[in-house]
Amino acid sequence: MSRHSDCVFCNFDSKYILEETSHSFAAYFDCAIRKGHIVVALKEHVESLSGLSQEQAADLMQLAARVAKKAEALAGCEKFYLVSIADVTPHYHVHLLPKMPGTAPIGPHVMGETGWCGEVGEPVTAGNIAAFISAYREK
């Protein structure tokens, strides 16, 4: 199993672990940004979604779903948003961010009335979409 000595998830403090499997662990730790913010990470150092094996991906998502189901009542939330970015810590993990009753949804902060908010890159044309779909299907 690949591990990096300077990676927070490769050297995770077990006192924060809620539940674990052979491939993944779920934790509620001191980097939480709000009550109920849980992280689910692989035990092996894999940097991106495309680097996961099918077994690792299934394990991680099953654990995330199981933990979210158990944690909703404890956190007092309506649901959990699932977010994966891994720009700061390049070790594949997902965040379970609680949507609390009465709080504004995060969707409008990501998607405005006309699409993505903020600068995200070049506009995508119908031609771009068709070409990508065609190339993908050929692989």
C-alpha cells in the first residue's frame, strides 16, 4: 500500500476515526469547517478519482453513504453534500458537508441562474460536447 510521510491522510490520527473498512476510513476531526463535517478517505495514497480501482471507489462510496445515514440525526442536518476537490491535499478523499435546517443551500453559490459562478474556464460548445462523447465512446 502506497503511503507518503508528509500526507495527513496517510498518517491520520486514529482518535478521530468514526468507522473504517479495509480500504477507507471516515473521520470527524479538528479541520472540520462546521458541525458534522466528516471526511472519508482512502487508506492508500491515491491522488485522484481516476487513480482509484473499482474496488476502492465502491468501498469509499459505500462507507460515505453508511456514515452519512448514521450521522444525519447526530449532526442535526437535513442531508449531506458530497464534495471532492483534493487540491490542497492530493490524497483522494470526499467531504460530507451537512446541510442544516434553515441554512441556505450551497448550490446557488456554485451554480447561478445562468450556470457556474465564477471563472471556471472556456465556454463549452455543443461541438465540444459532441466531440468528447464521440471520442469517449471510441475508447
